[in-house]
Amino acid sequence: MTVFGKIIKALRMAEVMLMTGFILVGAVFAVSDKGDVEWGSLLLLSVVSYVLMLSVYTANSWLGYSHDKHNQRLNAQNLFPKSFYLFATIVFYLVSFVMCWWMNPHALPMHFIIFVLWFLYGMPGFGKHLPIIGTVIHFLVAVVQFNFAYVFFAPVSEVSLFISMYFALLISAGHLHHEIIDYEADKSNRIKTSTVKWGINNTKNVSFLIFVVAHLYWAVLFWQQIIDAFQLLVFALGFIVHAVLFIHINTDLEPEIKKRLKYRTTYRLVYLICGMVLTVKTLCF
């Protein structure tokens, strides 16, 4: 494997790109409300957000290095020493911070809060090491991330806060399934996640219940005329596909790690497609 290939794997660059989408969706809704696309600003915001999330992921790798090196899912982390991730965190965050300051200084407080919340999530003895706390942090940081992107194109408002909570619920539910994937590794490392405390079966049901609540909430936003019919429909169709998948694979999630990963990959792809459809419709039509 080339050095470049090792860096891509160690930094989990593809996963970072996916998580960046949960930031940029805020910009899509801001543009939808404003009705005007500033392509240069959108491109620069994409870079700022991606580099910020790289700093988040490298910080998480640095904080959890001693535990994560025993996790088979994260074995690419062992390609570099712990000091590499600290150096990368500092470089990525500073680059993102300076770009954000240059583009929109008013967004800097949220930029900083995003990093701090993710840092607290990865901090040993806190965040992901405690039941419920990791999920609460995911919810809070998702709200901030959405509005961070939103403020580059429109003022933060009650509308943006209400919409951001839908995506925060999606991320929170996804985080619980992430804990299910890492159940064996977390248990062996004595990391007391919600899944380790209450078991895979209970956690998977709570995770899916939060997905259900998210889409009921999405329907309420339509009823209150906060979102439009297309925005409602595109994610409702995605959830139907997700629900069918969950029913089909539900009984296999506890005994089979590969099925847990397949389930996550599939529902992530479904919601990614939903987001891309909404983005194309908003920006191009």
C-alpha cells in the first residue's frame, strides 16, 4: 500500500465525506429559503466543513488510540503512531478555522463549539465511554453543524433550528447503531456505552424508534408549513426503504457483525441519495 493510500485509510476520508454532508445539508436548506445559489461560497464552505471534520476524526483517533487499536474495524489507525493524529488534528483545525474566519467570522463560535463537542465525545472517561451521553452529544453537535452551514447563506432562525433537529435525530439514531457495531470491542475495552449497558437487542429497537420519531417529527414540520411537500416526500420514501430493510435484517443484527455493517452501509446510502436528490432539486431547478 502506498503512503497516500495509508493516509486515506487512516484518516477514514470516505466516512469523513459522508459526515460532512450532515453539515452541508444546512446550506441546502438555507439556499432553499433564500432562493439564490452562491456557488463559490458553497464550494469553500464544503472545504471548510470537510477539513473541520478531518480534525474531528483525527482528534477522536488520538484520544481513543489505546482502545481503538484493538478494534478490528479501526485497524487502519495502526498504520501511524499516536503523535501523527495529534499533529493532523492541529493542522486540520487551524486550516479550517482560518478559512472560516476569512469567509464568515460570525460562524467561528459555532465552528469552535462543533470541535469542542466532538472532542468531549472522544475524551476518555466521558462522551462515548458513558451510556446516553454519547448520543446526547451527537444530537447537540448535529444541531450546531446544520446551523453552522446555514448561517453562511441566511440568518439562523426558529425554522433552521426546527429543521436541524430532524437531522440531529437521524444522527443520534445512527450513533446508537454505531455502538452496536462496536459492541464486542467496546465491551472488551470496558467502554460503558448504551449498548454495553443495555444489550444489542434493546439498543437496536431504541435506535429504530428514534428513526421513526424523526420522520413523524418531519411530518409535523410539513403540517406546520416549515418544510415543503418535496422535502417531506424525499425523506419519507427513504425511510420506507429503511424500514423494510430493518424488518428484513432485524433478527440477524445481534449475532452477525457483518450484517450490522451491511445494515448501516445500506441505510446511509439511502439517506445519502435522499440528500443528493434534494440538493440537486434545490440548487439546479
